[in-house]
Amino acid sequence: MELSDRLEKLSARYGEHVGFERDGDWFLLKLQEEIGELTQAYLQVTGRSRAKGKSPEELRDAFQLEFADAFCQLLLLARHFDIDVPREIERKWLSHE
């Protein structure tokens, strides 16, 4: 099973459990929420925000977990809109090599 399939299964189960429709707006807004959390973790790990009693290791771990949240939500957004990620990366980035 591909990563996006596994993520979709988890996300769908979450949506059913909480009771909301995962439409295009939700996927984009959820990505925005996760980017905000990633930004907060980044500010903490780089010493630009209060550490709230967390050690440098805990801050680094939190940053990595928030990165995973944002990345997975981005993949779910791509899946929802049927975006072929490798193809679009090739068109937008790698075609300039």
C-alpha cells in the first residue's frame, strides 16, 4: 500500500470519528493549520520563541513531528485534487536541471 493510501485511510477515519466532511476547503485549511504549528515549532527550536520548559531535544522532536504533519497534509491535499506529485515536481523543478 502506498503512503498516500495509508494517509487517506487514517484521515478518512479521523473525519468520520470527528464528524466532518473532508472537502477541498478542509484539506487546504488543515494544511494551513499544520503549517502554523510547524512555524511555532520552528520558532521554538531556533530560540525565537519560548521553549515552555522543553529541552533542546524535545523541541527538535516536536519540530520533526510538526514537519511530518504538514508534509502528510500536503500529500493528502494533492491526493484530493488528483495531483501527480512526481510529474508536477518534474515539470516545475527538475525540468530546469
